[in-house]
Amino acid sequence: MIITFEATAVMTCTFGRISFAITLLLIISNNVAHKHIRVILWLTIAQQVIINVITLVQIYTQCGTHLNALWNPELDPTVLCQSPHVETYMGYVQSGQSFGSTRAMAARLSFPY
């Protein structure tokens, strides 16, 4: 159950940042002077999708094909899962890039056009 909520939390934040980037795209519309900003926002959206989908895949594949071992390791003690440190490091990377992209979009609003 915790694994399901963890994946939901990752993707919920992802969709929030993507929707904010799309809102910024709509605000600046198709003004030629803002082409570089549109490119940066589209790259931010792509980065969000790639990093967070990789995080999601890592969450569900850390014990191979034995999904039940994620929330109840006593069911099959022969299943070898990844070290918990792998998920911790993935969380650091995912959180860092999420913070960076959120900070960049907020800074964009601080200095409009």
C-alpha cells in the first residue's frame, strides 16, 4: 500500500509542475521574443516526465517481478531486492531536479518578460 501511495505522490507532483509549465506557455503565447523561454519550458516538461517515470519504474522494479515483496518481504524470503540506498539516491536525484525546475519556473515569474 505504501508503494502505491509513493508512486502516486511522485506522479502527482510531476503533473503539478507540468501543468504550471503549460500555464506559463499559455501566458507567453506565441510571442517571437519569448521563443527561448518556450524552449526551456518544453525541456522542463520533458525532464519532468523522463526523471519521474524513471523513478516510478525503479520503485516497481526494485524487487524484480515479485511486486508482493515490496510491501511484505516475509511472503517470499528468497526474493532479492535492491538495496534501500538505491531508492534513497534516486529520491535525492528526483527531488533535486524537481526543486531545480520548480525554482527555475518561479524565478521566471519573478522577472516577467
